[in-house]
Amino acid sequence: MSFTEYPSRLLENAVNEFASLPGIGRKTAFRLVMNLLRRDSEEVRKFGETIMKLRDEIHYCKICNNISDTEVCSICSDHKRDKTTLCVVENIQDVMAIENTRQFRGVYHVLGGIISPVDGIGPSDLKIDNLEERVKTGGIREIIFALSTTMEGDTTNFYLYKKLSKYDVLLTTLARGVAIGDELEYTDEITLGRAIANRNPYHQC
Amino acid sequence: MSFTEYPSRLLENAVNEFASLPGIGRKTAFRLVMNLLRRDSEEVRKFGETIMKLRDEIHYCKICNNISDTEVCSICSDHKRDKTTLCVVENIQDVMAIENTRQFRGVYHVLGGIISPVDGIGPSDLKIDNLEERVKTGGIREIIFALSTTMEGDTTNFYLYKKLSKYDVLLTTLARGVAIGDELEYTDEITLGRAIANRNPYHQC
């Protein structure tokens, strides 16, 4: 069933808006709009307002570029966080993923992307200058490159390394190896090779 | 990756709103919100406004209950439509599906649901009284029951039949049979049995 004609322009506009979102086709968009129509007027108004507020009132932390309700995000303004250890990530999803591990007590720097010539994203499109500025200001002891193990991630790592190696900071990357729960038989050879080369002394957990 | 903590309450609210929609999980909701965040402020405001307008300004046609921008929908107010033939459907999706066939020139009556004791939907929850009122007013020659071939659809058909058979109108239902493109081998026996019983004289298309 392809909808060629909608009985209402308001309905059609709403379907078009939802269908403009990634992974939402016109049929799904229509289903979502019908769901909203069945709700209370007040509830739907809140939905619309939340979306409008989101874009207009949200801040990007002026220190680390993480999303924030305030000028400086809750991590950067937390006195208990270790400001000498900086973790460089691609986006805020990665900040949240690392925060969820509860293993990291340092601070972050969100690049807002990754160098990808294919997509036309160069170093100047990312918050790399701000990163160098933070390093120059001093007080940072270690920078952890926590980017994806893709060609784009490696390219960005290399670019950051060239930019930052002249400063007196320790540059590290996340450990690479066989993921917990993975079977060796199905692990790709590059990962397995690296895991053997970087083997650790055995200790019982 | 399950997000336990969001860096921003505005972000969290927006994710919650999208995740309240059917079939949208928290991860998808987050992806949609991130997409909105990358857009122009003006574009996102339009998105929010469209949703708010949708619920507040949309009308249900006072004659047939179809969704409409005006008090009377474009189908009911179209002088070229045959007002003597009424097609009873469950919802506006069904109106749009039938309109897309371009085979029907009559008018509709949208019940707004189907009798389903399991879901607690009884006749009084549907626009059945309005339908009877339209029939009483006169001028209707034929009523087509165009409901799903489910138990709920059959129940609703039977209820409507009992209500309306006392009036001088022809009551019909959609033809049931083997769907175009279906192979007999995989057609269920009830459908196939009905298709044999209701066989038609052969004519070349």
C-alpha cells in the first residue's frame, strides 16, 4: 500500500517530517503519526515542545564539546574527575559508552567526527584545534585515543599523533584484542594476531 | 550499549519522547534525536511545530469521521462522489488504501476501530450510532462492509448487519478470494474453499 494522497495536509506534513528521519520510511512515519493522533492534545504538545527546546536550548560544553544543559558539562565541572587524563572520542555516544563502563575517571574531548576523506571530512571539520589548545594550556598528563579500529579511526589517530607528539604528554590508545565472550575460531586474523603480540601476564579475576 | 546516563536532560527528554512511539526503542530514539541535533535550528522548530499543529488543528469529518483539514472532508464535500453508496471501514488507512485503487466513487464511513472484546472495544466505542443516523436520514442505497477478514471483522460485520438490515438498503461485503499473484498451493484452505464456492464466469481482462 503506497499512499499517493493524504486526506489532510496537516497529516501529510507530519508524515513527511517523520519520514525525513534516518531509517524511518513513509509507512512507519504514518504509523507514528497515527499513534500521536490517538494521544491527548497536551501530551502531543509536550512532544513538539521537547523537540523544539532540544535544538534551541542544548549546549555543547565549551571545554570538551560534549552535549550539555549548561555551558560547561557535568563531567568537566566535576571536581572529582581527573583533569590530567583526557580521553579523545569521536562523538557523544562514545562518551556515554565509556561512562557506562564506570572504569574511567578522567575527562573527555569530543572530536565531533572522524577524519574521512571519502565523506569529505577533514581535520578542520573536527575539534582538533581546541584539543591542541587544551594540551598547550597544560595540566594534561595523558591523552587516550579512543577511536574506532577502522581505517578512518587509524587515520585520525595518526593525524592526532603527529599534532600532539611534540607536547610533553603520554599518548595512549585503547587495548585491542579478542572481545570478551568471543570464540577464537571466529575472531578475524588481524585481531587475533594483535592479541597474541600484545599478550598479558595471566592473572585470575 | 545501554544508556544509563545522559549528559543532558534535554537530550534525555527528547529520547524518551521518541522512545514512547510504537516500534521505536531507546537506541533508535537516540539516533533520531542525534539526527535532529545536526539539523538547522529552523528545520527542527518546523518539525516540532508540525507535530503540535497536527494534534490541535486536525479535524475529523463530521459526516464520515475521516481525518480532514476542514469540518467536512474532501470526499464528503466532493459533488462528483456517489453519496448513495457508503463504504464502511475500520480506519483512515483503509480509506487511503481504497482511494489508491481509484475504483470506488462512493463515500465512506470510518468506524474508528473494530469490535474486539479481547481489547475491550465494544460497539459503543465505535461510530456505529452515527452510521445508523446516516442510514436513517435516507438517500443511501448500498452499504459495503469493507472490514478485515478476521474474527473481529466478522463480529463487526455481524453486528452491523443486525443493526442495519431493518432499513431499506443493500448490504454488501468485499469479494473474498485468492489474492492476485498468489499461488494456489500456498493459499489457505478457507480462502480457497470460498473462492471455489463463489466462482465467477470467466472473462478475459
